[in-house]
Amino acid sequence: MPRRGENLYKRRDGRWEGRYRCGTDLSGKAKYRSVYGKSYQEARQKLILLRTQPEQNHSSGKQTVRELFREWLAAIRNTVKASTFANYSMKIRKHLLPGLGALYYERLTPSAVQDFIAEKRCSGLSAKYVADIVTVLKSMAKYMKRVHGYRSPLEYVDIPKVHKCEKKIYSKEQQSALSDYLLQNLNPTAAGILLSMYAGLRIGEICGLKWQDIDFGSRTLTVRRTVQRICTEHGTRLNTDTPKSVHSQRVIPVPVPILMLLKRFACAGECYLLSGTEHLVEPRTMQNRFRSVLKKAGLPSVNYHCLRHMFATNSLQAGCDIKTLSEILGHASVDTTLRAYVHSSMERKIECMNLLMKKANLPSDFPSDENEKTV
């Protein structure tokens, strides 16, 4: 027999009918539908199945993508970092609203999203950047489905595949040439570059580093803040905040030689390492200084982040275990370290192949560098 509140009853024709809520109409009033079964159990099972599915609120059809993005941004403003919110807002304002904002949400079909993706790729944007844009749209759609029960238009959308290329890092000779130039032209900027080379700091972290963050007694530094220029509706602005994740707030042992170099420029109080004053050097300026250093040292131009890649690769090759390296870099997972920051140079590949040959059980008369005959 039906229980109280199940909304199940037996009809005059002998069938059982169950009613369930299926959403709301344009006025916000609840809408209901019915299921039928030859028995109470059959109708009850149908009702249970339908009640576990999200409500399909058809009032979403009268809301535009622009209106839903406005609601989503208001909901997440206080749950994400300022830089993340600015990044989402910029992608929405610059790409998603001009392309999809005027559409009613019910017209945001998989084919419409695929056409949007194709248009962005044809405009010259990389697969990675377009995938990031679609990820923002996907996040909004997930929120609307979770909060309002709206269907997701991205369920069958193919997001552009991103083919990651191995990052180019300097050879051992080039790294030595960079270190030599920095030591011969030592100043706070050179000291900051050396610190990034041998401690793996990001450019925003080195720009936000203050002298009070360095403990010469314990020979450590603490990463407490990062500096980033973020986009707003009225241009860009510098944003100083805590690092990108909880794991990025970390204590790093500083190699003694680097620590001794830093002592030459140490200041008291709230002074920043790169400037020696209470005014910071922004990442864009530091990147330009880095390019100038490379040019004067006769080295090919690379992004500042290349220093972090070099640090990770060199640390592993020197015997550092992956877990320790991951914590020094401030990663939440060792997978991130292996996937994004560990690179094998040609020199290292040759070393590995030579190690394999040394372990191989080859005949004693097998040719080697010493006894190879010239044909």
C-alpha cells in the first residue's frame, strides 16, 4: 500500500498513478507530471527513477547565456581567487558573450557550441586557449544544472585536444653561461634570477618575495605571496595575493652559495628582494629584464618560466626524489611535476643509453669506442 507523502494512488481504471515535480513554469510555480503502472510496485519504481533525475526547469529557455553568466559570476565571486575571477570574467567578456551571450539557453545546443569552437580556432586562437574558454562555459553549465536542474549543452561537445610540446630548456653549457654572466654582473635582479634557477620560484613569487621571508639562520625562504597583473573591465591592475594554492605556500631550503650572494643585498623591514624598497617589481618588468640579460649573455630568448623547468629537471637528474621535488615546487600532486616540469635533454638520453649498454650482456669482442675498427 502507498505510504503517506509518496503521491501514489489507485485510479478507477485499475492502474496506479504517481505524480512527480518536473520543474517550474515562467511564474515560478511548480509543475508536475504523472507516471502509470499496472501495479503499485511498478508505478513506485518509475517514480523513484524519475525523482532521482535533476529537475528540467524549462524557464531556463527564457534566460539568455548572458544572464546566466551574470548569475554564475555573482555566485563564485567570493569562492575563487581574485586572479581566477578576473581570468574567467575576461574570457566571458571577450569571447563567450560576443559569440553566445545573446542566445537563449535552450538554444545553446552542442552544434552551436561546436560552431563557436570552430570559429575561435579559425580566428587563430590555440587549441589550449579555446579549451580554456570552453571550460569556463562548462563550469557555468554545471552550476546551472546543479542549482536549477537545467540541462547541460556540453554533454556531447568535443573540446579541442591539446597536444603538449616538450618545453625547450637550456643545455648544461647554456645554463653555465647564464650563471657565469649573472655572477659577473651581480645585482638584485641577477640574484632573483639565480634564486629562481636554484629554488624553482615562479616569476610572480620572486616578484612578491620580501627580505623578511628569507631566514638566514635556518637557511630557508617562505613563499607567502605572488604578484600578477590581472585584467578588469577598466584595463589591468597589479594584484598581490597568496600563492595559487595551499601547496604553493611553502618553505624552501636555500642552497648556501645562493644564500651568501643574497646577503650582499639584504634589507630590513618590508622591502622587496628585487627592488630593495617597499615598492615591488612587477612580473612584466622582470620578464623584460630577464630577456635583456639573455641578450647580453648571448643566449637564445626563453620565457622566465623556463628557469623553473630547468630547476625541476636538474633536481631529478641530481637524484632528488619526485615527492620532495613536488613539495619544493609547490605542487598538489607528483603527477603535475612529472607531466609538466620534468624534461629529458639529449645529453641525458645519451647517458641513459650508455648506462643500458654497460648493463647489457654483450660478447667480449663486441665493438666499442676503444676497439672499434674503421671499415
